[in-house]
Amino acid sequence: MMSKATIDVPIGILATAIGNNVQAFSAQIIDMWLDYQAEGKTRQRIFQRAYKMIDMFMTPKRVGTIYCRVKKSFDAKDVTWWPFLKSTLSAVILWSKLDSLAPLSSTPCN
């Protein structure tokens, strides 16, 4: 069981791995939002465009790649954390679906 003191490290690993993989895309969403606001677009139109951009970005292959990179980041720090997180969060995250996307990844998980 992880203590409060050690939970900060896995949270940091997760934040860094996800941040490294979605930061540029997040910047594109923000730029679009600001441009659309400046053009006087409605909030509904801005959200519609954002959802379309997210849909185009979050392909199965890209999700698999990000998933593998997150796993590799955890394994590089401590190989016991990934299995622990998977078992702890199995009621919240559908791991079997994410595991099935891994073969599509351009970054091998193992």
C-alpha cells in the first residue's frame, strides 16, 4: 500500500507523461478558443469545434501510444507501481480496453 508521502511521486509521473503528450494539443484548443471568441462565435460553436478537434486527436492509435508512454514512465521509476495502479483503479478504468489499444501504438509498451 502506498502512503500519502509516496503517492506524490506516481501523481507526478502521471502528470508529466500525460502533459508531455497532450500539451501541444491543449495549446491548439486554447488558440482556437481565443480566435473564435475574438470572431464573436457563440459558446456552443466554440465547444462544437473543440469536441471535433478532440475527436480527431484522440484516435485509438494515439490513445494507445499515450497509454504505453504512461506505462513506460511508471516502469522506469518502479515496476511495481503500474500493476498496483491497475489493480487499485480497476473499478474506475477499463484497463482491458486500453490494453487492447497498445498494439496500435507507435511506442511499444514492453
